[in-house]
Amino acid sequence: MKPNVFQETAAAVARRFGVSVKALRVYERLGLIKPARTVSGWRIYRQPELERLSAILALKQLGMPLKRIGELLRGKGAQIGDLAGALALQEAALEDAKAESEQALALVRAARARLKERRTLSPDELGNLVRSTPVTEFKWNDKMEALAQKHYTPEQLQNLRARKFTTAEQERVSTAWAKVFADLNALGADADPTAPQALDVGRRARALIGEFTQGDPGLYRAAGAVNREAMADPELSRQMPTTQANWQFMCRVFEELKARGET
């Protein structure tokens, strides 16, 4: 059998897989991957290392912490120490997400149809809508870290990461944002930004943003810039909690609130 001679440098692998060289070093330091070395000491990644890296990234996309990924790849717990096993888990998770998304889409379309008929949604229907249309699980990755480093100052990042949130506070904020985005989806991006329902959604969103920025205009501008660039990125926009059209509609609602002197 002809030996596998395929090999790439760390920089080439980082470009191919959409990760940073720094991330590759982290995986290596944690023992998740072990690239070979040339006689000059340069790291090289061959087919086995690339398959291992693919398994790591597949599991990471499922939201698994690196420590747990290491345990799985070393054979502790579930036996998925190869790429095929990792992809099987990823496929199952995507199938579950697809089913949930289709159900949520049906509920959103039904809610919009009711609103177009000038009918309100009952408390039970609103509750089902919120529970069945959860905000997409946001995964902090290298691209988001790069955006944060670009727009936030070191002091802002330090202060944000030093904040202590209780589980109850996290659940409250998460539930509040989920309700905002569910209501925004129900309105639709072609709705009237001056309508009472739209203004109500905008007020609640501004209140949540105010909690995050704590009245700091610099933090508000930085957060807005991060969101705008993330929404414009095809990869990042898929995991953002709302669509580009809905985001633009929300901005028009904010402009209306500002014109009314409410911000």
C-alpha cells in the first residue's frame, strides 16, 4: 500500500478548517491532537491528524467543552474516538435541530397568519410560540473572538468577563430575549415599525441592551458594531438569534423610539 504522504503546515490547516493557529496550539496543549514535526521542528499535519481535528471540531460544534471532547476521544464514556463516531453524533444532533426548526417555523407562520387577520394570540399560543422557537444556541468561536477584540477595548472585555451572573439572572435574560425574538418573528420584517406591537418589542429589546451596556455609550457602540459584522458574515449569521431582515427592522423601530424621545 502506498504510504500517505499528504501533509500541511499549521497555517494551511488553519485556513482549510476555518480556525486559528492559536486554536490548534490549544488543542495540542490539551493533548487533543499531536502533529508531527519536521527535522527543522516545524509542525506538520497529516491525514490522521486532520481526521482527528475534524472529529474535535465536529464535537465542538455540538457545544461540548474541550475537556469532555478529550475524554471522548481518549475512549472514556461513549466510544467515539474517531471521525465517523463524531460525525454520527453530529448528524443526530442536526436531525433533531431540523425537526425542531420545522415545528417552530410552522408555529411562527400560523402566528403571523393570525396577526394578519387582525387577531391576537392567546396566552397559551404565545407560550407555545416562545417555548417552541428557542433562540439558536450561540457558539463563541474564533471569528466572534476576533470581532470582540476588534471592537471592544481591553478594559471593556475585562469588565464584561468579570461580571457575575447567577443562574436565575441568566435564565431571566435568556427568556426575555427569546420572547423578544419570537415576537419579532411573529411581526415579520415587513411590519410597520411605528405599530404599537413593534414599539413594545423595541422597548423591551432596548431595556435588555441597557442592562448589558449599563448606560455606557462606548459599550453600546461596540456591541452594535459586533452584531452588525456578525450579521453580515454568512457563517456567523446562521447562528445569530434573528435574521438580517429582522435585525434591520429592529433598527428602524429603534429609530422611531429615538424620534419619539424615548432613548
